[in-house]
Amino acid sequence: MVHTVIGGAIFVATLVAIMVRPFKLNEAIAAAAGAILMVVGGFIRPDEVLNVLAHEWNTFGFFLGLMVISAFAEEAGIFEALANAAARWGKGNAVRLYLAVFAVGATISIFLTNDATALILTPVVYALVTRLRLPVLPFMFACTFIADTASFVLPVSNPINIIIQNAFGSSLGTFLRFLLLPSLVAIGLNAALFLWLFRRSLSQKYELQQPAQRKTHNPRLLLVCSGILGLIAVSYVLGSVLQWPLSFVALGGAALMFIATLSLRRIQLLVIARRISWSIFLFIGGMFVVVRAVENLGFTAAFGSALLRLAGGKPFRAVLLVAGGTALGSNLINNVPMSLVMVSALHHLPLNTPAYHSLAFAAMFGADLGPNLTTVGSLATMLWLLILRRKGLEVSTWQYFKLGMIFVPALIVIGSLLIWKRL
């Protein structure tokens, strides 16, 4: 009994440290510390740690490839070119520009993950709208909200999808059958709602010549890297259809970006390396270990049984409970650890449970959309907040929460209904 209580206390303390960040403690350090304490306390064996981490090689490889691709794409000026193209398409109309930012953000999220949208597009759009002398916050909210709202169109749209898909396995056709319609509905409602909420701020006009049409240092590099990016996007879809490990596509794309950049200009590898969030590997690895230790203690099995009892054998209630519970948990402890907890809990449900296979997609839906509710739901949103603070912009938790509460709960219900209908 004491052993179980201590293990539970370590788990809770790890989650609290990740959420509260006492003394500005990095989330990765908190996760790693929790993992070490679990090993020292005997809740997970050292050899089991190695097996857990080795089993998730596809997730780690995907993260690495993705971040390298994003770094080289930023270096080539692709994101800045997209933002300037959006300004030209807007033709001086702030509403058209806003829709273009949503479209660009959705496209980047779908093919390069939500992290790329929140972390790379945000500073580019900030620079653009300040040059255009437009209100900044509506466009900043567009960058972070569309990042999560469009993050369940494809398996590659969010690393969370890769984590859950690795655990349950599914074809691209099955993924799209459950999540394509909910994602399209979410994107449409998000854009329409924000256009209405910020209608006064977006009533302004702007001068098209105002943004500096800066020429890239190497137009050929921009063209070549854009072509490679398109090839990577197609390969992601093809890889999902053929069920290749998507880390192969990401790492292969990163290699192509490296070769192209090396052949067309001098590479400052330190600059590229600084753009990669190396701590994410420590964070994810630590959480994999912590959650496995909690699984060994039987907590996740008990959680799965509780879900089954609450569902009462009714498929829609089960889907709604999983989607809503994952969304709520993502905002309390971050969507990465919450996804791992849900994966472990769902694995303990009997295979003949009504809606069993749809529950994985419900968890994915809740973990992807849920972080739109608060600023601590995902690492991308938290880093988005830090970017704004460096620019002198403060967005309070309450300000963000008010926006999220307008549509996230309703979308969780609508999305759950659409997932249930696919059974």
C-alpha cells in the first residue's frame, strides 16, 4: 500500500511540476526527474526503461526529422514568403488577410504539425501585421488556435497522433473516416467564430506596399526547398497510406533539406541546431517512463475500468467521456502526458467493448483540440505565449480561456457525435 501511494505521489508531483513550473523549472527536467524517481523507487526496472524508450523510436525520429525540416524551411525563407503572399492576396482587406493567415496556418499544421504553425508562423505573422499597422492580437490568436484546430486532419498533423497511432495502429483510411469530418467542421467553425469576434478589429484596411517585400538571400534555395517541402507533404500522405514508419519520411526529408541547403549556400549548423527544441526528447522520454511506471502500479487499468463503468455500455457516452476527459486532462497536465495515460488506460479495456476502436480516435481528438482551452494545454501554446512576451505582448490565462470556452466544449460534443456516427 505504501509503495503504491509513493508511486502515485511521484506521478502527481511530476505533473504538478510540469504544469506550475516552480522556479521556472523546465518541463523536460520535471519529466526526467519523475522518471529517475520512478526507477530509484523500484516502480520500473532499468531494463524496462530501455525497452520503453527503444519501442518509441518512431516517435523520436519523427520529432527530430520534423524539427530539422522546419528549421531549414525557416532558413530558406519559406514561411516569410507565405506570409507575404497572404498579404498580397488580402489586397488591403484585413478580413481577407485574416482568412489567408488561417489558410496558411491550417496548411502548415496539416503537413508540418501544429508546432511549426505556432512556433514559426507566429513571429512571421507578427512582423507582417505590425508593418501593416493592423491590430496584432487577432492574428496571434489565429496562429495558435488554428495550430491545434487543424492538427487532426492527418496523422502527421500533430505528434500526439503519432504517439496514439503507434500504440493502436490504424490505416490512413480509418484515420480519415473518423477524424476528417470533425477536423473540417472544427476549422470552419474556428475561422467563422474568430471573424465574428474580431470583426471590429478586422474592419481596417492596409496599404499593400507597406510590408517590406524583402528579397531572399537565395531565391533558388527558396524554390528548391519549397519543392522538397511539397515532396515531403506528398510522402507523408503516401507513407500513411502504406503504413510506413513516418520517422523515415521525416528524417529523409530532413536529409534532402540539408543536402539542398549545403549545395546552394553556406550552412550555419549552430543556427540550425539552436532552432531545434532538444529538450522535447527529454520531456517525452521522461513521460514515457513515468506513465509506464504508473501502469505497473495498476492506476491506468483502474482508470480504464472506471471509464467502462461510466460509459454504461453506451458507445456515444464512451466516445464523449474519452474525448472530453482527454481534453480536460490535457489542460490540467499537458496533452503529451494525458495522451500517454489514455493510451495505457484504453489498452486495458476488453477488445469487445462497444466503440473500442473509435475510443483511440476520440482520445486523439480530445488531446489535439483540447489545448485550445488554456495556455498550458500543449507545449506549442506555451511556447507561443513566450514568443508574445518577448514581443511585449501579454495574454492572460483568463483572456485565452474566454476564447476557448466559446467553442471548445461545443466542438468536443459535435466531434464526439461525428466520431460515434462513424462506428
